[in-house]
Amino acid sequence: MQKEVFTKLTKLQDSLKAKFQVEEEIKTLPQELKQKQEKLELIKSEYNDLYVNVQTFDKDAKTLRFDYDNAVIAHEKLQQKMELISTQREFEALEKEISDSQIREQSLLKQLHAKEKILVDLKAELEAKEVEMKSNEGEVSAEGSKIEEILAVKKTQLETLEHQCKLSITEDGISEELYKKFAIIVKNKIGTGIVPIHDNVCCGCHTLLPAQFVNDVRAENEIEFCPYCSRVLFYEDKALADTSSVTIEEGGLTSFTDDDEFDLDDI
């Protein structure tokens, strides 16, 4: 009796749906961790760039400090020479040197203050970035350990579900071909691979079916698939049906079967 097959397929559908859900969770969890790792790598890159900038500005500030100190010393020496000047010409020449020296001294001091201010800001930014980096490192480490634990549980669940699915072949007598085809349908149709016909309408895609085709489904001589949404069909008296269990797809061509619906390579 095909009714027994329909019952077994419904049971298999539940196992497949749970299996595909666990597979998706196993796939998604590492992606979430990867996103956090990528964010951490970006923070580390920003930290390294800031560190290089700090080192560069610190080196430039030290050079300016050295040049400024030498300029101060040179300026003081020039002023001391004033006591030794004896002619107006020498006085005017030395006064020009002192003026140029003072201008250089003030210019270097201005550059030094600007460089040191930027350096202070960069160091503060570097410290903040270091705190952010360490915080994210801790989160990624904790998340990695947590995900490893969850994945271990999920993989055990998946093994159990895969075993349950295979029992449909070894114990329930579902053929390998039907199993593979039905698994593709359940996966592509978001967990619903077998639906009833009510009033000549497929309850999966809500499409009106040809009368002769509906009669073939009612005859239950073989497994029939909806020509539009590919789901396995069985006839059910609408008056006796539990409509709360019926899945209805939104209308439109996207619900129809494509040429690759039963590509067994997808399994």
C-alpha cells in the first residue's frame, strides 16, 4: 500500500528537515566566528599602522628637539659675540645672524610643539586601539572555544539524524533513488516534501492539477510528484484533513519545478 510509503516519507521528512537544519547551523557557526576574526585582523592592522606612525612621529620629534636645542645654543653663542664687536659693520652682520638664528629657533620650536601634540594624540589613539584589540582577542578566543563545544554537539546530532535517515532505506524499504530524490525536494522546499491534494489543488504550491493526474494520485499505484513544485502528492479528503498541517506556497513561477530539481549530484 502506498499509504505506508507516504507514512514512511513523512517520517523521513522530519528527519531530513532536522538534518538540513543542523547542517546549516554547522555551516553558519564558523562563519560568525570568521567575521569576528576578520574584524580582529582589521583592528590589529589599524593598531600596527598607528604604532608605525607613533614611532615615526616620535623619531621626528626627537630630531626636532635636537635641532632646536642646537639652535638655542647657537643663538646664545651669537649673542655672546656681541661683547666682542668693535665696528659698525661687524655689529650689523652679527645682528643679522642673530635675527636669522632666532627665526630658525622659533620655527623649530613651533614645529616641535605641533609634532609633539600630534604625537600625544597618536599615543592616546594607540592605547585605545590596544584596549580594543585585547578586548576583541578575548571575545574571539572565548567565541572560538564556545563554537568548538557547540560544533561537537551539533556533529553528534548530525550523525544521529543521518543514521535515522538511512534507516528509511535499511528498515523502511525506501529505495535509494526515491530517498535521494525526496531529500532534494525536502531541502529545496524548506522542509516540506510531501503534501496532500485538496479539491484537485496541490497544497504545496496551490496549483490546480489536471483531473486525470489527480485520479492517478488517488489510485496510489505509484509515487506521483507535483508537476509544478515537485513535491510527493497523496490524495486527502479536505473535509477530513487537518488544515493546520498543510503548507501553502505563495503563487508565482518561482514555485515551479526547474530542470535541475532532481539533480542527484546535489546530495
